[in-house]
Amino acid sequence: MNVYPNLTTAVKSRGSLGLTLNFCRCITSGTKISHARKPNQHRSYKVSSPAGIRLSLISVLPEFILHEPKELLASGITTFLPPRSGFRGLVESLSTTLKTTNPPSISRLRALLRAYNSDSLEWSKFAQADATKQYTRNLVYEVPNLFNLLLLVWTPCKASPIHDHTDSHCLMKILKGNLRERRYGIPHASYNCPLVQTSDLNYGLNKVAYMSDKLGVHEISNQSQSEYAVSLHLYFPPNAALRGCKVYNVKTGEYNHTMPTTYDSIVEPNSIF
């Protein structure tokens, strides 16, 4: 007998019905499990429930698991269904990872973002633009005090101020266009000390970048003269949404604390899931 408490499995009955269930929720005590494996095939399971229902379970390993086997095994996760495809699947996978991994695995979250190939048909309905602003902040999904996921639409020839991230992690993925990032070293404790630029990078379609206060502060800009750019931002924990952030003067190093602002749009959860 072999029970995997964190196993999510694709289940197909002897008939044509296909089901998806979570072992730890749906396999009751007393369930008997046997398995057989053929060469070059995924392991299949035969399950006999107390009610006498027989099911065939097929487990599949998604590609991203292969990148971090030690970490996944240490967390007790041994096999998965592949993540759902598309933007919906990305949001679901990010949410599940952040809810079940403590501390968060930045490399795993980065791998999930990299694996998604941007398709504007999937996210354009969430991308509200406003030509009077540098960029808009559209809330895609959040779990209070854990993370928020924002879709930012960047007006042509506009930029963010130089800012910090309020002791949170930030992952950014380019969904449309190109964005330029200027990074500066950690600001000096005293004023009248100009910020020192440490890098000047351009990110194209589907590229992923990571930022935190340990790396300094930065400015993001859309250099295009005519095209909007769109990026997906994952913040964990969502400190800036709760406490605001610091905005810096590049010449003096002085900062102003800006309070949280309202989102330009909020996506209803049922629009995603």
C-alpha cells in the first residue's frame, strides 16, 4: 500500500468519465492501492474504494518538476498533474505554489513564469490602459497578506519613479512589448548622496526579472514611441499594497513615502477560475 498525501492525480473510471481529485481529500481510509508500471510509461494505479468502485489513476510529471527534484522531494511532493495551460493555469500554479511552500521558492515561481508563453487573447480583457498615467495597475488575483498579482499597462514613453519594494520580493514577466529597467544601489542612509546606477537592462517578450530591496531600487520605463507595453508582476508578501513604498530622487538620494493607491481595475476571481 502506498499513499501520497500531497498527490494530485488524473482519474479515469472504467467508463468514459474523467475526474480530477486530490488524494488527501478524496481517497478515504480503507482505500486499497496497487500499481503497475510498463517500460517508458507513467505509473498507473488501481484503486478499490470501500464502496467497491474501481478507478485507474495515471500520474504525470510536469516539466518544471524536473528542474528542482531535491526541493520538491523535501517538501513531500512526489508527483503532480501538469499545470493547467494558459494564463489561467499560470495564475493557479503561482497561487498554489505560494500557498503550499514556506518560505516561497523564488526559483520555482520564476520557472512557472518562464514556462508561460504570452497570449494576449488570454489576458487582454484584464489590461486596462490609461494614456493620462505612466502606467495602470490592474489586480489579477491576491491572497491577503500572502501575495498579489498585478497586470501593469505601460503608456508609451512613460516610466515609473525610482522606488523600493517595501521588503517584498517582485517577479516581473513581459507579456507585450519591451521594458527598460535601470537599477541603482541601495540608497545611502544620509541625504545629499546621489543614487549610483548599477545596471541598465532591456526585457523583451516573455522575459522574467526578479527584484528585491537587497538588490537596491529601480525604475521601469516603456521606451516605445507608440506602443503600450504590458507586464505581469508578482509581489510576495504584498507589502506595498498595505504600506506604500519609497520614491527616490536620483540626484540627492532623498525619498518620499507614497501611500498605497487604488487599483485601476480589479478582476473578479470567477473571471480567472
